[in-house]
Amino acid sequence: MSVACRYRTSNAVLCQPPYLLLWEDYVIRITIELLPLGSEIGKRHLGTALIINDGTGTGAKGNYLVKLSKWGTPKSTWKKAKVMDFDRRKRGPWDLFYLALRAAVGNRNA
């Protein structure tokens, strides 16, 4: 089933049949886990990145909020940042993740 959405300048998207999705519903989540010997048993959370469309961009350029968590506390925010004017047509999710990390923690390995 496909859902047709009409973008608006407010903080939401109106989709048919009548679904109302908030921009915050569009989230990319990257979770880093340690799997001892490659096993799910005993896995440990090392960090989570949430990249949230803030709804202020256009179809071509997106603006995103970034929230990072540290090990063991996936629901607590460690760092916050923003990625602005991300070119959705020319760049992919790894580019967005890279820019999110750089905005939140800087160039730590220089």
C-alpha cells in the first residue's frame, strides 16, 4: 500500500488516507553494539545516534537534529548538534551520519 504525502511548511506532513505524521517521526537510528565472540548473548550497547528531520528543509535540502548517547545509556543524550542544508539528491545516509558525527563531536582524530 502506498501513501501519498503532501508536504507543508508547518511541523507536519499530511498523508492520504488521513495520516498525520510529525517531522520527528522521520528518524535515522544508528546503534553500535559489542557482540562478544559475535554472539547476541551478552551484547552491550556502546552508543546510539539519532538523526531527526526537523521539518525546516526542502525536498532537495534537509535540516537535521542530532542526538548521541554513550554506552549503556541509549535514552540519555550525551551530545546534541544540527546538520543544515544537507543535499539529499547528491549525498546518502553515510554522508549524513558522517556530518552528524562531525557536528556533534568535531574532528577528534586530526
